[in-house]
Amino acid sequence: MDDVVMLSSDDEKPSSSQNSRPSVTVSSTAKKQAKMLDYYSSKTGGGTTKAKQATPSATVKTNSKSRKCPNESSTPNEETLNSKQPSTSQLGKVKDESDKKEQTLTPCIAPNTGIMKSPLPSEEIEEKAKNILKKVFGFSSFRNIHQRKAILAILKRDNDVYISFPTGAGKSLCYQLPALLYGGITIVVSPLIALIVDQVTALQQKGIRAVAINSKMTADEKRIVHEDLRQTIPTIKLLYITPEGASSDPIQRLLESLNKRNLLNYIVIDEAHCVTHWGHDFRPDYLRLRSLRKIAPQAFWIALTATAGNQAEDDIQKQLEMVKPRIFKTGTYRSNLYYDVQIKELIQGQTPEQHLIRFITRILFGKNDDVDLSEIKTFPGSGIIYCRTRDECEQMASVLAKLEMKALPYHAGLSNKVRDDVQDKWMRNELAAITATIAFGMGIDKPDVRFVIHWTCPSNMAAYYQESGRAGRDKKRSFCRIYHSKSDSGILKLLISRELGQIRNKSNISEKARDDQMKAITRGFEKMMGYIELPKCRHVAMAQFFSDNETKECKKNCDYCADPKKTSNLTDKFLTLSSTAQASTSRVMRNSAVDSDLYGGGKRGYKEDNDDIYGSFEDGKSRMEREQKEERCQLIASELAKRHKPNVNAERNNPSQSPTNEQASKLVGASMTRIPNVTITRRMGVLTTFETALKSNWLDEKHQLIPTAAKEMEWEIYSSSKYATNYNHKAASKHSEIQKKTKESVEFEWKPKERTSTVPPQVQDGFVTAAQMVA
């Protein structure tokens, strides 16, 4: 690769101007959101500016005042927008204007009169860049030397640019500022509509004319965008699209028109790791983006990511056809972040939830354990608690609320209005925490996130690095913690197995691409398990995953470096809890032992790494399948053992035992004792087993059906069985059926049945061997 700039992440002191800026407040208090786009038809010679309205209800006031900007020969007019009913459809959530103040658009943004054929001199470029940095973005200086060098390289317009900065290091500004200096439109490809909405909103609040085209918009809303971009001098500066939209005929015709009129400024690929099979979030539609090269061969490309190792980096540049790109990279180490791992089973004297609340309280209030959390109106910062499912988000928020910690859930199952309200409260620090699924946080510019906690272990190292990196963007001390348990490893294996099955069945990518992606997912999972289960510096573990050889032991910024002996002892105790944990750790140790490429092993080390990690991938899959079968055997063995326990016999010999309220609510016919040796406890055990299996199989949106499904399946088995052997066999078979579907990445089908009678049919019992139950 030509012209690589490798920078240390701690070379520069933080810029106080960027670190201390106020957080953006997003509000959705308006009950009726007008669907409107505000576009301005500017004329380069001065004069008035007209506003186009998407709906009659939207009122736009313009105030045309000419104000010269230093070093600008021609500048757009200053305009004032009164948006009492802001658009939230495709432009994003706009700050509530209930105070009836007018939003003044910042001047000094180059009008779209065409891109100059030759770049400006270096001195003039930097002067203009600093001017826009201050007047538009409100910063007196760049965040650090890395950001400055990347922006100036982009502004020189002589090469494509590849940027790999950690989360929160100011990647977005690297393309947003250049987009305003030249007279053209910058196209930004981003993977998530939610991420696009947040970024467009933030730009609009700065007076920058940014819009989006996506599948959530109506035909009229899309038409307004196209009409503006078809003007001789469009007013839009940044257009955000999804990778799926980039391959559509209307978008491609639009880009072709902009290119012919010399109005296509840059093409930006955000979250560029989505283009590579070696990334943790591969998106096939990203592969089609290179077709834009033919439409706009002269446009310069910018690729940005926070989570790409050496292999992913090379593949990104190859897939996007970046020729001799300027490369800007920083190390992964962030000295203000403290990483640690807590094992739920090893927490003593309190519940894990109580332990969590004490941890958050100490982060926000120091060692003052007497603070009354219920009386606090505004917290000195806030954080994110990531949960695996929507149900976990709801349950965690409920538990925290009962313990007087102000927290609310955030996930896709909530309405837009509820999510907006929760996010708004969190941005204003009215909540100590938000319990969310992993999609939350992308694109949200909140500098004072004091903690990021994962209540369950992530499945991939790259994803964890990105999610935890949302803490401490203001460079103040912040904390990143994982609460792990022995059950997490098994659940994660099932999820990974399902994900691998889905990739295996893909028909729109090549066999090699499938193999590469499956290897990357397996490696990411095993490295994540190694991060959890191996006693070593947490920062070094993450750095090695991304081929960062410069990061050394942090000395004091993780639990291992702060107290190696204690952390090692806890790790040893955890590994004795579960044979599954021991198996996954031994795999990681074998892989880590030959990770030579990370320590300068060169081609030989690279080959060893591939042979041991990737070359044995088929063995890795076999191991995972074998371990899952062993887990099923253990489950069945434990269930068989329960039949001989004295407490079961005692319960069986007490037919007058009444079910508890919980048992009566969860079981159909809980008071019935029609099958000898099948007790209420046994039936509840089967019910719980079904619920656990369905949670691993069904997606979040079906989780609300799990209690009903498990209840009806258990009753169907109970009501059709005459003897305990028959009941146990049917229960084990149903459980195995669900697990088999999960392993094959196929959804288990269940439909509610009408129960017309509680009298079970008489069926003949049969003998079933243990081998048949395992098979």
C-alpha cells in the first residue's frame, strides 16, 4: 500500500474545544410530525432564497442577508428556518422548536456551482478548512493530528483515502468538512437507516443541508430530493443512501447526472468493514458499490471503519477498487477506557443486578454509597447497558427501576415516539442508563457516556470493540464491563452455529466468500472467548485481534493489569464451573499460541496462524457440533437422574399437594395428578426447558409468544401421555426437535391450538431406550 500514515493514538493532547462541546439534544415532543423537506434554491449572484415545502402545513421563513466569509469569492445567503413541526421521516429527528426561536443556518458553505478542476494550494486549503471547522462545526481546532492530516489529504483531491480510527475519534468530520469546502454534492453510503437518521439530524442542526433517500420515504419525499438535485445549482450538500439504494436505477441515474454536471464531490463508504467477508458485519450489497466507479470514474472515494484488521483492510481496498489510497490508521488503545470482566456466579453477598447498580453509582458519584438515586433529576453523565434480546432489555430496565436506578429500555419493538422520548431523556442525562440491544448507539454523538456494560457476552471481538468504544468520547475516565456467566458460552455457540448455517445456505455469494466469512465469524467468536477466559491485558487482547502490534500492556487500565493475581484466580474459578468453558478456552489457547503474525512472524507466522485457526475450521465446526450433542446428553442424563431423587418421591407420594400461584398460572391443569410419577416440579422443569430452547430459536419479535407456546406444548404432551416414561420421552423428543431446528438455522414452527377438552386421550405406552433419546 502506498503512502501509509501510521499514527499513535496517544500522540496528541485532546482538543478542549471538541471534548467539551455540549451534547446534541434530540426531542420528539410534537404529537403530529409534519412530513416535510426544507430545500433552498440559492442563486450565486445574491438575491432572495425560496423554500420548497413538502406539505401545506409546513411554514418556512427565510431571511436573506449577504455576509462575506473569509477566502470565499461567492457564498450562499444566510437563511433562517422556523420549523415548529420538524420532519422526522427521512431527514431524521430535528430539535424541537417549542421555544419558538429561529434556527439560523451557518454561512461559509461553498455553493454547488461545480467542482474546481485543479485543487487549491495547500495553505489556502488549510485556511478554508479551519474557517469551516470553526464557523460551521464550532471547533477552534482539530480533534488531533490524525484527524487534521486525514482531512487535509481528502481536500487535496489527488487520491482515494482509507481511514481506520477507533470509535469516537472523529471519523465523520473527516468527510463532512471536505463536503462543504467544494461546490458539489457528497454521497454517503451507510448501512443502517437509524444511523443515517442520527447523522442527518446532527448536520441539520448545524445548518448543513443534508438529506437522505431510503426505503422508509414516500414517493413524494423522494421526488422532492430528486427535484432539488436536478436543479442547475442544487442546495443539498450531503446525500445519505443505503447500499441497497445505491444499486437502484433512480439513484444511479441521479449520480450519473451529477457526475456529468461536475457536481459529484466525494463518494463516502461509511462502516466500510461491511464490504469484506473478513469483517464482523458483512453485507453483500456493499460488494455492488464498486459499480459506482463506472458511473463516476473521476470521483474520489473515502472509506471509513473502526473495526478492520490487516486482512479486512486489504480486502476493503480491493473490493472498493481503491487505487493507491492514502491510508490513515491509529492504534486501538484508548487510555481513558477501563476494561474488566465480572463473572455473575462468583459475585458474593449481593445479586448481579445489585452489583451492577453499585458499580454505576460509584462511576457517577464516586464512593458515596449513600446517594438517593430516586431523588436525582439530572445525572453527571450516563451509560449504556447492552442486552442480547428485547425481553432482556425490558427485564433489566424493570429490575433497575425496582432498585431505584433510573433506566429505560430501547429496542426495535418500541414505537418511534417512545424510542425518541427515551433517547432524548438519555441525551439530557435524565436517565442513569439506557438498556438497549446492540443497534443502539451508532451515529449518536454523546461525549459523556461514562460506562458501557454488556449484560451478556458479545459474540464477536470486533463488535465488542465498536460497542464499548462509545464510552468516553470526551476523553474522560470511562468504564467498559462485561458480566459473563457459564451459560453464556453455550448460548453463544448456538447463536454462532445458527449464523454459520445461514451463511452456508447463502446462494448470492461465492463458495470462497462463504468460507472466508465463516472463518472470520469463528475466529471473532473464539477471540471473544479468549478475551473473557484468558488472564491477560484486555487492551492487548483487542489490539492483537486488529493486528495492532504497537499496543503494550496498559499497566492500570484493565482488571488484569490492575491486579493480575486476583483476575487469574477468578478466571480459574470460572473455568471450573463449566466444562464448556474449559473446552472453548483450550481452543483459544491453541490458536493464540501460534498467532505469530501479530508479533512479526512474517509470512511464516501468517501461514501458521492460518493453518491453526483457519485451516482447522472444519474441525472447529465438528467440535462445536460434538459439544452441542454432549450438552444434550448431559441434559437428558440430568433429567433421567431426577426420577430417582428422594424429594421427587416425596412429592409424588403427596397427591394432595396444591400448586403454587406461579405453577397454576404457567401450567395447564396444574392441579391434575393423572400420571403417576409426573409431579408439578417435573412438569415445570419441562416447561422451562421448552422456554429456554425457544428463546435460542425464535427472533426477538416472537419472544412474547414463548410462554404460551411452551405452556401449550407441555400440555399437549401431558394430556396425551398415560405413563411417566411416555411423558419423558415426548418431552425429550420435542426439546431435541427445537434444538435441531436451531442448529440448522431453521425456525421452529408452532401454531396455537384450540383446547376443547381437558380429558386426555388414552394412548399406549412404549419403551424408549436412552440411545433413542440421544439420537
